Amino acid sequence: MIKAIKGTKDIYYPEIEKWQFLEEIVIDVFSNFNYNEIRTPIFEETALFARGIGESTDIVGKEMYTFTDRSGNSVTLKPEGTASVVRALLEHSLQKAKPLNKFFYISPMFRQERPQAGRLRQFHQFGGEALGSNNPYLDAEMILIPYIVMQMLGLSDFKVKINSLGVPESREKYKTVLREYLSDKVKDLSEESRRRYETNILRIFDSKAENDILIMNEAPKILDYLSNEDIDHFEEVRNILDDAHIDYEIDEKLVRGLDYYTNTTFEIVSGSVGAQSALCGGGRYNLLARELGGVDIPAVGFAAGIERILLACKNEGLLEFDPYPLPLFIVLLDKSYDRIAYNLSLYFRGKGVETELDYLGRSVKAQMREANKNNAQFVLFVGGEEINESKVTLKNMADGEEAKYSFDSLEEIVNKIYSSDEE
RNA sequence: GUGGAUGUAGCUCAGUUGGUUAGAGUAUCUGGUUGUGGCCCAGAAGGUCAUGGGUUCAAAUCCCAUCAUCCACCCCA
């Protein structure tokens, strides 16, 4: 039997309801902040990600789904959303149409990693990008928006971590200092961290080895090497968050894995989802547009993992919905009236009443059981003696009360169903 | 890519030191009871015991290989 590819999942009942619930909240919150949805293609020219995310990153180096199409072009399934949004902005010169563009997306992403709790090969993110301004209010907004989404979901076991990486010049200066600090301690680091000492020294801060953590706790801090301008920007972001009553902690060890980040970086981590605890991450990327199109467009954004957020909801006992009530179920008492029953269903559906009926030719008893499983509020019986008087019987499933209606007073049934819904 | 764990009914799981026809709960279907439904009762259907090989009189059970899934490393959302 053909099965879904490793690290991919089919999403259907009952989980799909949670996805729809979450997506509705996401759209509401973004709309509330006046962000516009953008849908970019699911694959792009490989060079976009290689240049945008950075050749040396793990994502580009070993995780991308890259293949050659039939025309011989190298294309890649998108591993993240930001590069595509920036590409679209530049391609359509949207920075000229509007000085500030605020976009959001909800989209699948693809990375060929070993699957694990909270880590899939096709996973889904919602994210926001604000392009065209260096204003620290937008940095704060990128934290505020996912924070509000998580609050609306009812999550409580999470915290916000922020840091600033400054501009590349100060980061390079800091790396040099860090390299000096570690020069005589390299031998005590874990094997993994010794490798990073050569390749990407900042990532040693991510190490989970106990001894590495001890050594890095004593290391010089990046915030001491930022320019005055960057420090002011970071302080302003923090003040805005304080005034918005967002709890956060400064984590000077928070260095993110994508090359394009400058200044503010942040993460929202959950305490209830296992090893892959980052629910959301993002930061400012003032240099990415120049890298991709030669234009300076200061920008900031974030992305949040939908599977991880839903996992956190599950572990915190949230989103346990009761089955949706079904307003109307039509029960066929006599099979010869099936066309009448179906036409009635079309009438009620046309009136906006969600309606179901039996498609399997089952007994009245089985139909009633089915109505019950669907949590039907009303059942409409078609057939029996009353059909000879052109009437149908409506039963209220809550109290068992029944009433007959003639075919020319179906409107009354609709009203009855709607009025009971309001109670 | 590295390590560990696990694969038995649609789902969640039992299955003794190897021993007849592999079980339960739940879901599904049919019927009884009920004012035509919920609760209850009865019955039915549902399995290549992941796959392949080996040991044995005998394998779901022991051994080997393969595959898959899960968890952790790594990486990140």
C-alpha cells in the first residue's frame, strides 16, 4: 500500500477543527493589525533560499527539498516564508506602491529533517512580515501578534525571549572577542561545539552540554558590543513591550540560525511540548532586501509553527471541543419518497441550515442513531401517513416534541431551527 | 546523519516459561427494548500478529535482516 511520505501527515477529523479554529484566530488577529494576506508559490528558484537564508546554514546546506525540473532548473520547496515574501515585494516593486507593506501568510513549509515530536518534514507556519520601516514598534508588534494568538488559544505555559544581534559589523567584532575568550577553553568544549568554534561560533550558545553551558555563561555578552544606535533601538523595543504588558526575558544566548537577522531577534518557547520547544521565532532583517534585490528595505518578521502550537494546546488540555451540533437531519420513513427528502435537504441547505440525510438506504432506527451521532438538534420525518396530506413532521431532539408542517409552510421550520439556535 | 524504543482488528491495547480455532474495550453493521434516537441488551463483521528468512514437533512469543513509526541528539517553527 502506498503511504504518506515520511514526516508528512494527513489532517482530517477531528484535528482539522482545531486547525480551522486556530487559523480563524490568526486571520482575525492579523486583520486587526491591518496585515494583508500573501500567498506565494510553494516552490521557488533554489538561488532565492541559498542567497536569502545563507549558504552556510543547516537549512540550506542539508535540509532543503531541492530538485531539478524537466527544464533543467533547480527548484526548492520553500523551507521558510520570509525569502519568498521579500522576493514578491521586490518583483512587484511593492515598496514603491506603498512605503510600508504588512503581510501575513499561513503556509506549508518543507525541510528534510529526521521527524520528531513537533518536527515534521512538511510542517505549517503562520507568519507576519512588515517591510519598509525600521520603527521599533514593528519589532514589538511581531512579538505582540503571536503572543495575542497564543493568549486567545488559552495557552499559558510559554515565555518570550528577546535579544539583539546588532548590525553585521558589531556582530563580527563580537565574534572576534568571543573567539579570543574561548581560545584556551576550546579543548574543554563538547565535540559539537569545537566544530562550531570553527564554523559558526555563535551557535555554541545553543549547546545543551552542561560544561558548554557553564563556559558560555561566563562568556562576553553581545549586548556590550552593539553600537549606540542598536542599543537605543533594542531599548525602545523593550519599553514598548513593557508598556504593552508583555512578559519577556532577555536571552543573550539567543542567536538565530538564519543569516539574514539583524538587531532584534526573539523566540516564544513552550514548556509543555518536548525538545522542539520553539513555538515561534523571528527578528529584524534589514539587509535581506539588499541581498536579494539591491534595494535597502528595513523589515521585521516572525513565523510560528502550527503543529507545535497545537501540540502545546493539547498538552495544556485546550481545544477539546464538543462535537458540533447539526441543526437538521432528515429521516426517510418510506424509501419511495427519497427524491422529496433530497429536495427538502436542498431547500434547507439553501436557507443556510446545515442539513444531513441518509445516503445508505438504512432503517429508520439506523437513521435516528446516525442523527444522534451527528448531534442533531432537529429531525424531519418524511413519509408516513402525513405525507398524504403533504405534511412532514419536525422533532426537537432535545425534548422529543413533534409538530407537523405542510409543504407550503417550510419557512416556519427554518425559523423554528434558527430561533432555537439563539437560546 | 547518530542513538534508543516500538510494530497484534479502523483506534487504544492484552496475549503467561514457545503449545489447539489470537482476545478485550471502543468504533462499525444488524436486531431487541424505548413513543422513531441517546442508556441498556443480543448478535455480526473485522487480523498475512509490519515484511522476509531462520531455530523448533510447534512461533504473535526465540534469533537475524529489512521496512515503518515514535522519542532524543542535531537543527529549528
